Amino acid sequence: MRVTVGPISAAEHLAFTQTQRSVSFLQTPAWGRVKTEWRSESLGWYDGRQLVGAGLVLHRPVPRLERFTLAYLAEGPAIDWTGEIGAWLDPLAVYLKAHGAFAIRLCPPVRTNTWAAGQVKDGIADPDINRLTDMPSLQTDSVGARVTSQLRDAGWLPQSPEDGFGAGQPQYMFEISLSGKTEADLLKGMNQQWRRNIKKAAKEGVEVSVGEDLKAFHDLYVHTAERDHFTPRPLSYFETMFAAMSAEDPERIKLYLAHHEGKLVAATILVRVGGHAWYSYGASSTEKREVRGSNACQWAMIRDSLAAGCDVYDLRGITPTLDADDPHVGLIQFKVGTGGQAVRYVGEWDLPLRPMAYRAFDLYMTRRGAIRRRGR
């Protein structure tokens, strides 16, 4: 198959997305309207006159390189990754270089390894195991291995850091398979602590509703950021996100609010595209943590995703650490209690299109990272 690449309208892009069982929300036209600091465009892959693939490209100029942009496809593009990927990526490179990109960064939505919740729990308890990759995976994906090999052979450069978290998307995720499951099955798969917390929230009278009070969510989110030492996004970001994504599909994004005795104790944001649902943001109060509002929100989102016919409930990023003394291990311990699985993806890769400009960009990012580390 010989495919060509060219711009498509947002409507064409959305129509293609709706034919797919799973496309990342970061690859929908609406996401381009959320990321206002980037210039966005929808690209299509054509086999003759038939649209066979689509992707959202975010373009961002870099200081001192304003003539050129980094072309970024987060968790995309939505193409057939199972065969010879050069047939898809080579025309993409030709198009983007001709339109001013100095490099492409993409993140194939392709798995390489999977570890069951029980394996992860045992790994944390074993002092001789420090990382997920120290254990044999429950499943190794041959497509992921082939994509990794083909990218490397074609001159793409891996960008995912060792701890799994970088400037872009995390390489390691935690996911719950919903296919063929009932609510009883999902509860049975959770650990005793998670089941106990869900029951505790119900017994304490925690009420979870789907609402629209973004200001209440954001106030709690800022409180959470102060407590947990991260930089919060402004309220305007969430307002833009809800407006853009809801306009594309009224079921795309939902806000869950957990109240106890009239007080907001937890809030979460759920995003869904086709058969894939994502836990996107969360917030919780320091007071009343014993009523387990966060667990109640998660269970409500999982149940709603199951009812909507989703295949996967995605709790998003984790680090691959299993070292009990690592401060990041608490994140994976919380998520592993859901009974899902840890998943490693191919990760992010760069293709330099203009080597001198790319080297300048790489130097800029290295210096910026060094400044950030010194500022900690």
C-alpha cells in the first residue's frame, strides 16, 4: 500500500476517529483547541481516495528557532502499526519537513509489556526487585517490539526517561480491562483495602454526582496541589478543556463530585473516546479523608465506563519503580489496588528533520532541565 499524507478538516478527522474503537483523546481535533499555546493541524493518510489514518499534530516554535517548529503527535497517530511503519511515517516526515518542522516527536499507542497486579504487588515486597522491568512480563507484545525495532532502524531517537516520566506523555500506564466483566468481577479483582474503602464511603453517606461546577473542582485541585507539591493548571485551562471537548461530543468529558454532609471531599475528571476511558485529573480534601471520597469517585467512573461499553479504564501514568523506599511507589500501590495491570508502551521518539536545528533544540532542553534541577 502506498499512502499519502495531507491536511484534513476537523470534521473529517472527527469522523475518522468515530470509526475507531480506541483513539487517544490527545489525538482528537478538540485537543488542538485545548492546547492554545501550540498551533494544531489535522493530518490524514490516504490510500488512493480513502482516508485510512489520521493524526493531530501540535506545532510549537522553540526559542531562537522561531522559523521552525517541533511537530508533536501525542499518543498517535491513529494508523495501522502492525505492519511496515515506514510506509506511514516516511510520507509524514516529507510533509512536515516541507511545512517547517525541524523534528517530529510521536508516541505510538502500542504496548510492549504487561504485568498483572499480583506481580506488581509481589515485586514491591521483594527487596531484590526495584523496577517493573526486573520481572518477566505477563505478556510481551510482538507488535510493540517490532515498532520499537523499526523506529530505531529508521533513525528515530527514543525520548522516554528511565523513570517513565518526562516532558511529554508517560511510558508506563496502569489500566483495568473492562471487556467481558461485570461490576462484581471488577470488585472481586480489587484488593481488600480498595473494596473496604468503597464500602466505607457508601456507609458514611458519600454521594457522587456528575456536575458542572468547575470552580469548586479547581479550588479543591489547588488545595491538592499545595498539599502534594505540584504546580496546578489555571481554572481557564479546565474551562477551555470542557468547552472544546464537550462541543465535539457531549459524552467526551465529565466532572465527578463527591460530597459528604454537603462538603466537597473529592473530585475527578473522566474522558472517554470510543471504548477507552481515562481518569484524567483528581483532587481531594485533606479533611475527611477517612470517608474515602477519592475511592468513591473512582468506583463511580469505573462503573460508568463499564456501562458505556468501554474496553479499558485507564488510570494513566505510573513510574516503573517497585523500590519500597522510592517516594513514587505510593502512586503505583494506590493504582495496583484496583486489580488492573501495569502496561509499558513504546514511548516517545524523535526524528530530526533538520539536524542543526534539532541539536540546538536538544541543547536548549538540556540546559532548561539543568536549571529546573538546580531550582529544586
